[in-house]
Amino acid sequence: MGDIIRYLIEFLLYGNKDAIQWVGYTAEEKNWHQYKVVIIPCGALGNRLVMPDLSSPQVETHTWDHEGQHGTTYLIRTDLIYNAFFFISRAEEILCSERDEHDRFLARHSVLGTDNRLQIPLIDEYGHLLLKLLQLPTPDQQLSAVYLTHDIDTLARYRHLRGALGGLRRGEGKQVWKALQNIYEDPEYTFPWLIKQDALLRDTSFPVYQLYFAKDTFGSGFDYPQYNLDGYDFQYLAHRLNKSGAQIGWHSSYYRHLPRHNNPAINYSLHRSHYLRCSIDFMEQISHQGVMQDFSMGFADQAGFRLQTTRPVRWMNPYTYELTSLVLHPLTAMDVTFSAPHYMGLDEDEAYFLCQRLIDKTRQVGGEVVLLWHNSNVQRNSYHRRLYPTLLNYLKGQ
């Protein structure tokens, strides 16, 4: 447990290694004089999983005398370490068995789904509290990074047998013929538009990364369609993306299978689960398969801070208490979350203002923004085609 406790203290202190020695995690009063700040353990970490105390931390001043020395130590009786572990490890999913029809743990199942808790990165606020008590500077109110990510759930609508036949049955023969002649005529081949939009964030004061997640699956059931990773269409797209400075990561199967291929165009150390359907067991599996960075950590049904932090953080296994090398990048917002009637069902203005609030809060605590926009969701009849560049321009102003 020592490595987890030390890592979480360092994480709360925004990586300030020199200040770790000033923060104690102990209920032993005889040791409090050694620290400037003491967090009182609730006794659960490493022993059992319980729901955390989410009330605002109350700070007490403890006056001590030790071997002729006098001083004061700040006491925090809310167990900030356990609370951080609880959300980063996703331990809540062990305590709560509720899932949706896709076996996903949603915001409505979580303690975070009420009272707007999803819009407050509690762990980052804990960190700011500790830094202030230690009289250390808090991070500048600016974004640390922006990730513009896109899931390639389908490469094109008509350029595979089932899609073409479906189009013909719907009387879309003209569109099918155009798409078969030229992929740029396919309504879901919106990648040139996405590349152009993402270029709006060139020359910003914060680093910007463009990631596309390609499916490497069997292509059946909810994985349909699986485009040919060795075919001309995907290889051409991979070339265009590489030329634009984007990377291609692995979009894993809905059925949590490991990848079928080892395609050189895909960086399999970058991962996002299809349907954001990433169980704790599957995270344990991929962390042992060489995945280094995951971008699945958002709720499908509500936008906000699922991990209660806006910063990339190493995953801790809630079963084994292992501090893994898998880095989780919290998902800030996904297009489908806003518009789907069975999710938030927001109109364009409502979606924009919610994104604006999440971006502002992320900037205030020095975190990173991760956006997910699907190529199939920015067709001309979708408000996401207008919303996406509006958000990019707002980010550019940061």
C-alpha cells in the first residue's frame, strides 16, 4: 500500500516530490508533529471498500509540544487519500452492481450522478487545498494539454456490401454509386473536415494531440462494421492522418476481445473501448498487454469528471491494490452524450454552455481537455458539425 499512498500524495500535490515529506497519512497523534499537514485515514484503504465521505474537508489546527519544540499541524479528517483511490480505481463499480443494457456503469448508477458532482473535479480541489495549506503555489490557471480524439466506428457508410445493399433498399442508389466511385462522396467519410477543424488549434500555448481510434475486431454484433485494416481505404486514411500529425490508437471490441491483428498503422499502446465499455477486469487485462494510455474514462450518459480529476493518472487496481503503469486520461465530453435522447438530450446551446463550464473548470485546476467527436456524427444535418469548431475556437481563446 505504501507505493499507492505515496503516489496519491504526490498526485494531490501536482507532482511536487519535495513536499511529500510534509504530508502525513496517519491517525497516530504521537507522529503528527513530523508533518505540516496530516490526513486522518478512515481505515478502509487496503482493508475494505466503502463509500467515501464527500463532504467538504474541514481543516483543524493541532498544537503540539515535542521534546521542547512547539508547533502546529493542520489536520484533515476527511480521508482525501481513500477518496482519490476510490474514484481513480473505479472501486464504486464493485460496490454497485447496476449496469445498463450494454453492461456499462453509468453516471445514473454513481454517487456522482446527483447534485452536479460530475462537474466538480474533487480530487484536483483536494490538491489545491493541500498546496494552500503548505503555502506552495497552485498551478497556473491554464490548460496542460488538449486531446482531440475521434473514434472510427465506421470508415464509410456505403463502401462495404451490407451498407451498399442497405442504401439500395432505401432508394439511395445515386448516393451509393457516388460513394463507390469516390470515398469522398460517402456521407460518413468526414475525416478531411475533421483534420481541417483540428488544425484550428495550431500554435496554441498548450500542447494539442490528435488521436483517431481504429477498430480491430471481428466485426460482428455491436462491432459491425469492421473495415479492412489492410485495404486501400484505411491505408489511405492512415497516410492522411499521419501526414496531419495525428496518431491512430486501438479501439477495442465491444466484446472486450484482444486485437485480431498487429497493424503497423495502429499504436496499440493507445486505447479506447467501444461504447466506453471498459470493465475493471478488461482494464486489468489490457494493462498487462502493453496498453500504456487509456481514453475511455467518461460516462456515456452524462458529461463530466468521472474520475474526479482532470489530469492523467495511473490506474490502481481495486482488487489487488496494484499501482499499474496504465495511465488514464479523463474524458471531458463526447458528442453523443449531449444529443442522444436516452442520454442528456441537450440542444446545441445547452451542449455548448455545458462544455464551456467543463473547459473553464479544467483550466482553473490546470488539467487537460479530452474531446471525443465521431466522424459519423458530424454530417451536415447534425448540430455537432457546428458545435465542434465552436468549441475549438473557444479552446483557442484559452
